[in-house]
Amino acid sequence: MGDGGVGRRTFLAAMTGSGAAAAAATGEAAADAAGGHEEEIRALIGRMTVTEKLGQLQQLSWTGATGPGGSQTAEAEQAARKGELGSVLNIIGAKHSNALQRIAVEESRLGIPLVFGLDVIHGFWTTFPIPLAQAASFDPETARVDGAVSAKEARSNGVHWTFSPMMDVTHEPRWGRIAESCGEDPYLTAAFAAAKTRGYQGSDLTAKDRVAACAKHFAAYGGAEGGRDYNTVDVSESRLRNLYLPPFKAALDAGCATVMASFNTLSGIPAHANSHTLTEILKEDWEFDGIVVSDWNGVGELLPHGFAADGADAARIALGAGVDMEMVSTHLADHGAELLASGRIKEERLDDAVARVLRLKYALGLFANPYAEESQAVPGPTPEARRAAREVAARSMVLLKNEGGVLPIAPGKAVAVVGPFADSRDLHGTWAGPGGEKFPPVTVLHGMRNVAGRGARITYGVGATKGADVVVVVVGEGAKLSGEAASRSDLGLPGDQEELIEAVAATGIPFVVVLLNGRPLTVGNWVESASAVLEAWHPGIEGGNAVADVLFGKVNPGGKLPASFPRNVGQVPVHYNHENTGRPYDPKSPDNTFITGYLDVDRTPQFPFGYGLSYTTFELGTPTVNVPRIAVADLKRGERFEVEVSVRNTGPVAGDEVVQLYVHDPVASLVQPVRRLRGFERVALGAGEGARVRFALGAEDVGFWTNAVDGRFVVEPGAIELFVGTSSTTRTSCPIELH
């Protein structure tokens, strides 16, 4: 077996700069880049006609449509020539973007450059694992590396702006876009949102290897009823601020340049019309001075929502609520002049939106250098990028079961590989970017042959199990079954894949199930018969090699689940950070039916949040806190306390363990979740090695937002329980008293 994760951070950090340096380089540099041009921005706005101002707020789509309605290529060229266009999305390639940019810069009256956007979600040419998989690494460095590699490839090919990271917390595995998310926890999501932002933006947005990031979807999109995409969301103010908003604040604190509004309604108000979230919280409370861009036709969809009477009304409402740029629909451009003349929109608000667009363009250096250097365009995945993608993919996999030591597969074993995804190229996952169509991924079968090397006994096909020592069954769901507009009512394996597993189980040969999927699945009864189960997600371009690295022990899996796996779809939503209720489940009283839950299924998930096994074993000590009591007033002044715990690798091989800290406030003025993740650290330890892990906690970790609409965060006196362990089900704890 290889080093099992020890030192794996070294290559990733070396590839794109140290994680510590990246973390230190917040968005202040990007803000300064634009902030130095405020006089020029005001002067330029003073020279613009109303039509030109409205044009800066318009984004049109090039040939690659990512929503209903198709492309607007001809319209984009015409508008750019007249100086009545601010941005174009889905244009790819330095040559193509330069041609359109020359029209805007050299043929329009004011020569204002365009900003080009694209959904670069988990890779441009080099597809990394889907974001949900990256979250399973419990190592935000993986997201930063993805962001940095993606930014370099995208910027060199004419892209300035990515509509990522997606940071919608969700408790809904039926929702297809859980694949783009980081799962069910706001703290974990916030850490990854900040890291991805730093990866994309670095410390200088004018650099030719950086792009502007976009925090999406604002807000509470992950709360869609029934997991049906674009559906209604109805939440309290406290739930909004405690569950859904923290990742956005973290991304903005990391310097995220832009924000995208979400498709859903929020307590009856469409997000594109919600002045409470877009203006009061985002722009006033958080002092965000960047762009709020609509989602695809989001302004136009105010009409079917029943919130706007016509296009002019939609434009008035959206601009007034805080939307600064309209994607694809053209209501602001079509009706803005009339709305301004009639006083239904204010010139001050129009100029503010234009200034935000120009501020981004200055921050990106587009006025000084509007063109991409075509000779420097990255043509495809480099060996270094592939190596990074492979390492991130392996680091993101979660070992769900391993009985009898079937994994790692020992040298010399005869291995049969079966299943519809064994030699499938459907590993990129949803939103794979241009690389997903141009560069096929390494399949699991090819990866196993690559890693096992010559002389290995690996067979593939229907009759492959005969004479095998172990069978690897590769199953899952295709990329089109997750992502946008891909909600599912059934979370089981599609088709006859479960029957295939049962047939393999009937042979009596030890077998491993490898899952390739974009969401938590229900694993049914087959999980009991499987010797081992490896959750590999949709692992990206190097996915097959990464799966093989784990199966053969080149990498010791250390990932943890970022979302709970339900026992059946009727159990959804099931998540660790639920409230206790007045009649909680008590395992000591199994016959008591007067409790929250179902009669026909266990109250717990199949696999809980934070769960994951290893090829080695670990032992955690009892956590301790450095002070038994701390004053609420001191916490509010910024003082912190520390929780410390020892961790030791008690097994025979090196490996990684994720030490997790959860907080519970048992008595509060607002009912609190039974657990809240407030710290985690992935620790690499050699066989027999130990370490001490420390978590520093402050007011933000023990307080909570109330239901006050104007936003009130409180820290209340009383006992706080601090749980430390290796999953969300840990019972090991220590107390601290707030007074």
C-alpha cells in the first residue's frame, strides 16, 4: 500500500501555490484593483447615453445555450457594435472571444470591453470530481486546486468570469443540483465556497490565470419543496440566516466578485424580486459592491411566477430589488428608457448598477488589456492538471463498507470487473464544461488495468466472474440524471443494476460495489451482501485511475459523507442537523411509537453525515476545553476558547482521519439543531503515529441568528455541549459554560 494520504497536500499545494498563501490573499486585492478607478467609472457613466447604460446591464448568450430559448449570437454582435451590451456567456476560445471583443472595443462609440462568462463548475478542459465529491474530501484545498486549474485554462481561452462556486445548502438528495453543492451543512459548504473563490480569483483578477467567481444561487435554492428543481422555498428568517446564508458570507469575505440570484421564490417573493435578500442583506448589511447577475431568464420568469404583469414590470421590479445584470432576457434593455422617463426606475439606481458592471471590468483589467493572447491558450488538460484531478478524485472517495479486508485488493488476485459503468465514459458528471465533450475520461476498467500493471489478472464482461477471486461491480447513475432539471423521485440504482448486484452476490465470490453517482442514493438490501462499497461519485477525467488507486491500495480512502444517505426515499429529508422535537427518538425505548419518525423504517440514515471508513483504524481521545467557563461579553469582544483532542493511527498502514467538532446548545430561546458542525481537520498519520488537533471557537460558533427580519445574532448564557469524533453520530463530548 502507498502512503495512504500522508503528504498528499504537498503536490496539490505545489501545483497552484500554498493553501496558506491563497487563504491570505483575500478579495481585498481585487477590490483595490477596481477601487482605484472610481473616478474613471463616474466619468465614463457621465458620458453614456441611457441606452448605453442599459446595455451594460445586458448579458446575451453565444452559441452554447444552457437554458431554454437558444443562443443570441447575431443579437450579441449587433449590440456590441452599438455599445449596448455588457456581457456575453457561453463564448469559448480566445479567437472567438477576441473577435467579438474587437467589435465592442474598436467599433462602439465608447469602446467599453465586454466581460465573458461561462459555467466553469468543476473544470474547463480538466474535469475534477463534482463539487459534492470534493466536499467529501473534507479538505477545502481540493476545491482551491480545482478553481486554480480551471481558472488558468478558462482565462487563457477568453473566459473572464465563472458562474461558480455553487453554495446552496440542501437536505434534498432528490434535487439534481445537490451534485453541484457541498451537501447538507452550512459550515462545510462555507469552507469550500471560500476556498473555491480563492482558487478562481487568487490575489489579482488582472492575472492571465484568474477569473472572477460568482456566488450562487442567492438564496435558499437548495430548500426547494420535494427536491423539484426551481420549486417553492418557504423558510423562516432564522433558517435563512443560520442554514442558507453563511456560505455566501464566507465567499464574499474571501473576495467573491459577483453573486447570482436564484430561480426560486423565497417565502412568496421570487429571488430576482427580493429586495430583502439582494439589497438589505447583501448590499447594505454585507456592503457588497459587486454585480448581482440574474440567472438564465430569471427576470423574465417573474411573469410566470405571477409577480410581474409584463416585461416592463419585470424590469422595474428586478432592478429595484437589486439585480444589476440581466442574463438572456432583455426586459431592462427593452423597457428601461421608458421606465426611467416615467420615473418607475431611478437614475441613481441605474447608475449604481452600471458602476458595478464597470467595476468588475476594471478589476479584471479589461480596459487596459481586453484581449486574450491566442498563442497562450491552454489547448487541453496538461499532465500536471491531470495529476491534480486524479489526486483530488481519490481524496474525495468514501469507503462505506469493507468486511473481511476485501479492500485493498491484494496483488495477484484474479479480478472480474462487471457493471454498466465499468467501461463507461460517463464519469465527468454534470456541468462538465467544454472538456467534458472534448476529452473522454479514463474508465474504471482502463484505470484498473493501468494501476495493476502487466501480468495482472483482470477480466471484463458477463462471464468474467468465473475463476475470479474478487468481483468489482461498477454501478451508478449517468451524469444526465443529476444536475440542473434532473430531480429524481426514486433514489435507487436505475434500471436492473440492483438485480446485477444480486446475481453477483449469488456466486458467493467476495465483491466490491463501486458507486458512480451525483447524489446520495438508497442502497437497498444489496448493501448487506456486498463485501465492500466505495462511493466514488462522478470523479472526473482521471476518475478511472483514481478509483483504481483506491481499490488497489495506492491511496487509502479518507473521505467522509457531506450528505446523509437515506434508507429509502420516503425517509427524505433525513439529515444530521435536525431539531430534536418534543418527542425525539430514544434508542433505549424502541417500542415507543409516539415519537418523530416512521413506523416502517429506522429513524437513522443508512449512512450519516461525516461517515467514512479507512484501510486503517484510528482512536480519538477525550476532548478537553482550555477554560471551563467564558463570558458572553468576552466572546462578543472577539475572545475565543479552544477544544483539543488527541488522534492516533492504531492500524498497520498510513491513512487520513477527519476529526470533526460539533456544537449543541441544549437550552436556547430558539430551538437549536441537535448538532452543528463547527470545525473539522483532515489529519494524515503514519502507522502508529499520533497528533493533537485544536479547534478555536468564538461567538460565531456558539451563537445563532434569530427571526428578527433586520438580522440579530445572539449569544446566550448557558451550557454548550462540544462533541468531537469521526462522524456526526459521535457521543464523545465535553462542556463549556457561557456566563
